[in-house]
Amino acid sequence: MRMSKAIKITVKKAPEGYDLGASKFFGTPTVPLVWDGDFYDDEIFFCQIRLSDIALLDTENRLPHTGYLYVFLHTEDGKYHLCADVRYHDGEPELAIDDFNAAVEGYEKYTHAYIMEFSEVDEDEICTRLFGIPSDWNYVDEPPKLLMQYDPLDNDMDFLDTLDGFVYLFFGENEKDLSDVTLREEYT
């Protein structure tokens, strides 16, 4: 079986005056103007990826290479049972929403941005990454197609750091339909 490549995501705390349109976890989301007011009160900004940042590494063209991929999380049950709201915008963002997470109870501290850097890794690398296969997949069935694996112990962001395992974002049946992405928390 041929090993495909995945895209590792490493993070560093954003300096003051950073490019708000950068690929990042948390901080100030930069979104299309038409999305203003289009979020739930219990929704937090998890990350945005400027897709041109990963274009050279996404050799299988699993995502578009222009525009932005966004992940917001519904938090209606506090820090448990998160649901993903994954969005794509094929254009440049026009609106920066300051303090997006500040009003959501339990998530107030996730207002500082962490800039993403990308590199190629094997598909089964234990890290935060795009694509590949889920780490520690202990089931007989083939895993769903992985969009993102978040490893809370792989960084200093303290997000879900009590989760001894991973957060997976799986593509739906049609990889091109990002509205069908599902979130699964997996304990090891």
C-alpha cells in the first residue's frame, strides 16, 4: 500500500501586528462581509487556512488552492460535544471580527492567534495535520477520509489539553462538499 503524504501544522504565537489574513488558530477571524452576523452565540473561531499556503504541499488537490478554509466550532454543551462548522470562501476576506471567542463561556482565553506553518509528513504521523489517516485508529473498519487531525498535546495553545487523544475532522461522502465535514473526539 502506497503511503500518501499529509501536511503537518506547527504553530507559534502570533507577534503583534501580524497579517490578520494569515493561516492561524484562534485570534481574529477574517471573513467575507456577507458572513457578518452569520454565527451562533455559542460558536467559536477555531482556525482559518489561506489555501495558497498549502498549495504546493497538497499534491493530490484535495482542497482548492485559492481562497480560505475556515473551521468554527459549536460549543452548546460547554467544552464537550463540539460540532464543526466548516466553510470555504473563494476570495479574500473583507471583515475582521475582533474578540470572536471572548463572549463564549469557557473559551474567553482563545483570543490570541497562533500562526500556522506547514510541512510534509507521513500520513500516520502523530501531530496536528491535514489529511492522512487518523492516528491511533483502533477499529476494523477503514477510517473516514481525514480533513484535519488536531492533537492537543502537540502545541502550547492549551485548547482541549485534557483530551488524551485527538480531534478529527472527517470529510463527508463527497470531499468537495465541505459543509458535510463531521467532528469526532477520539480518546486513546
